Amino acid sequence: MNDTSIYEECSDIVDRVEGLKNRIARRKREKEKVNHLNAVLSSIRDVSRLIIKAKDPASLIGGICESLIEKRSFHNAWIVLIDQHQEITASAEAGLGDDFRKILENIQHGRMPRCCRTVLHQNRFLFTKNPPLKCTNCPVAYMYDGRGSISARLEHNGRIYGILTVSVPIAYSQDPEEHELLMDVADDIAYALHSIEVEKDRRQKEAELREARDKLELRVKERTRDLEILSSRLLNAQEAERKRIAGDLHDGIGQCLSAVKFMVETVIEQLTGKEALQEIKALDALVPLLQESSEEIRNIIMNLRPSILDDLGILATIGWFCRQFASVYSHIRLEQTIDIEEDEVPDALKTIIFRIIQEAMNNIAKYAEAEVVTLYLGKTGNALELRVQDDGCGFRGEQLMASGSPLQAFGLTGMKERVELSGGRFTILSSPGKGTRIEARWAFSCIRPF
């Protein structure tokens, strides 16, 4: 083998060794890139989970920065969020330490780093192969020695939220695939910030609606209470006026009629046996009329405000009223049960109880066509209960609500109002052909002055 052959063979071996070294280096770079991309994808998965869970911008960007360097996909990462006036609203970093504060101070004083200025005002995306040479005024540029940086604007639907910057190996700083992955992360972050903002606005509006509703409910309660107080005053004024009119009738017309009747009877006695038979007959005819007028006045007085209620109490008044009812409506059998003592009935309820009984019994007499009426007043547990029930014709429940219904004139609304204003519960049960049952129930602990 001559020298030429040996030389050629050696050159061939050298070429093959060099080619093998290149292939090994290329495979190593490819493996490193695959490992790097896997780390980036793993970080992106962590970021996606954070985006789903995060409830506020600060915790979101803080978690994202930690996730981006945790898998060693990036050496450091930082995010700055700004408002429409380019004031910082939140910030986060991982891998920069205390030097990051210098970036924030520069932004606050209008000295934005090159990456921020470019991404916010010019290009949405910026990659820098050698930051220490390009970003001479950046307080953290020295930390990027031997690495590149990629910055992306956080923007959604035209709304700019801030900037994301990460450090990458110089070999990947210009890689389109790297750029595309980071832009996807930036878009996802911007969308998450938008969603948090929307959710915050929704919660704020819900809170405002709840506050408005609570205020409205409070006003309604206040108005309702005002109306209840006014209604109570009107009913009390009505009772006072009835009492006054009854007193006036008794002291005025009633006594006057009694005096006239007495005088006529006295004159008749004096004329008896004398020659005035014609005059005596005329006076005799006048006495029954005076008696009837006196009885009518007495009945009016008792209906307006029976003095027995003030003098003897509610139980005596109920007994008197039932006797009067039975004498007038003798075709109706009245069964009454009183299972309570006079001193056990609160004074605030005595007039109310009488008015309910009076109204209910008058309705029965006029409209119910009943044969039997039962009346109960007593204690049931810790409550006072009043029931008036008849076996009459009854009525349908919807008739109570019908506009212009004659049932509205029965005083049912007045009864219900009196009971509820005094802290009780009022119930009407009725159906055609099955009679009517009126119930009023007051828990002793809930009775209100009327």
C-alpha cells in the first residue's frame, strides 16, 4: 500500500469520524430540544390548571411564574399587569429575586425596560438573543448572560392586561415553535384575566343587586309597618268614635226618650178617672212607640260599643251577645264553649275578639242559611284560639278574591286585618254546601298592642 492510498484512507476515516461527531451532536441537540419542549408542555399544562382554578389576578400570575420555572422549562419568568393608565396593578416573578423590584420602580417612574416598551406599544411579541447587549438599561439584563429572552403582550379582545417575559436558552430564542408555545400561554393568561374581570364584575353587580333588593325589602317592610300602624290607628279611632257615639246616644237621645216616656206615663196616671179619655188614648198609643224607640237606641248603642265590654269584660260580653243572637235568630242553634278565664285574655285582644264574633255571627245570620253555629274561645297550647263555625251554604275560596264580590262586604278583610295587626293568624275555610269555619289564633308571646 503506497502513501497515497494510506492518505486517502486516513482522510476517509477522518470524514466519517467528523460526520459521526456531527450526527451525535445533532442528536444531542435534538434530545435537549425534546426535553426542553416536554418541560415547556408540562409547564403549560400546569398553567392551564392554574387558569381554571385561579380566582384573582395576583394568585394567577404568581402561580404561573412558579410553574414556568418549576420544570426547568425556563430559567426565570416575570409578569407585570397594568391598567389603562399603565399603572401597575399586580406583578409576580420567579427566578429573579430582589432585583425584580428595580424593574417595577423603573416602570412606576416612566422608565420602562425595552421589552415592556416594545411589546406594549409596538410589536405584540419580542425575542432577544442576547439581552445583556441589547437591554443595557435593564436592571436584570446581567441575569440573562448566555440566555435569550422572549416577551409577549397579554391581550384579549383589544384589552391590554400586561406583559409576560421568560428566559430561554439562546438556541431556542429564535425558534418559531418556542415563540408559538409562549404566545399560546400569553393568550391563555389574557383570557383568564378577562374571565376573572368578568366574574368580578358579575359578583359586584350581584352584590349591588342584593344590596338594592335588601334596601327595597327594608323599605317595603317599613312602609308595610307604617301602613299597619296607620290601619291600627284608624281602627282604634273607629272604636273610639263608636264609643263616643254610643255614649252620646245613651246620654242624649236615650235619656231624653226615657224622660219623655216617664213623663207621658205620669200624665196618663194623673188623667185617669177624669174626663179626658180621648187624650189618654192618644198618650197610651205613644208609650209603646217610646218604648220601641228606646229599645232601638239601646240596640244601636250595643252594636256600636257595648258598655258591658268595658264594665264586665269579654266573657260577659260574649254571653250577652249570644243570648241576644239566640233570641233574634231562634231558628239557629248556637253552641258556645268558653275554655278560658277573663284574666287570661289580654286586654289588647278583647275588643278584637268581640268584633270578629260580631261580624262573623252577623254574616251567618244574613248569608249562611245555617242551622247550627258553634263558637269556641280558649287556650290551645301556648296560644289563644277563637273559632266560629256554621253548617251553612259556604262559598268558594276564589270568591274572596273576585273583584266586586259581595263577600268583600262581609267584613272578612277587616277581621283578617284586626287579627294580623295584633300579631295573630287568621284563617277562613269554606266550600259550597259544607259551611264555613273562621279561625283566629294568637301565640301569647307574639301578641302586639293594637
